[in-house]
Amino acid sequence: MKVSERKRIDIPGLADGVFPAQCPSRTLLDHVTSKWGVLVLLALGIDTMRWSELRRCIEGISEKMLAQTLKTLEADGLVRRVAQPVVPPHVEYNLTAEGRELHDRLRPLMEWVAANADRIIEG
């Protein structure tokens, strides 16, 4: 099948579709559905946390990946970084309104994954 012959798929509620390669939703989708992105969003949905609290909460995440994930989600407007004017520096992270909305949509998916992972992986 030639590229020009490919069938266009429209899903109601998704403006302009999400299937075109250049769709901006692809970048955001990559950020929020990465393993670490999902876990950071879920953790911050529980409470405001400092960097070290997040690192302890999300087992297996490296310092580099936590820093990179927080920076990316902050740039996307999903996570807020709040630096307190004290010595030593005290930085907290929490969800923005958009991050909270995303968290509320991700949580049922993650509940399903947690409830079904063993059965599905065991085959």
C-alpha cells in the first residue's frame, strides 16, 4: 500500500487525529507515557514532594532520569518546581492543574495495570 493510499483514521474527540507522524501530541505522549513520567506523575498526585522523597518513592530511578523527567514535565507545564528561599536550598515539586487532570486520568489505567500485570505476564 502506498503512503497516499493509507486509510485516515479519525477518532471522535481527537482533533486532527493523533496518527499523523508530525502531530504535536506525539511529543507530549512520549513524555507522559514514559515509565518514569507516569511514575513521577502518580507520586506527585499523592502529595507535594522534595527531590529526595521522589527518589525514595520511585524505586530504580536514577538521579539523572529523575532530574531529566522532572525537567521535562515542568517544561510541559505538568509539574511545578517551587524553590524556597532558604539555605540550604529547599525545592519541592507538585502538580499543576493540568498535571492533576492528567494524574486523575492516568490513575485508573495504572490501577488496571497493577491488578492485571501478574496474570498477563505469567501468560
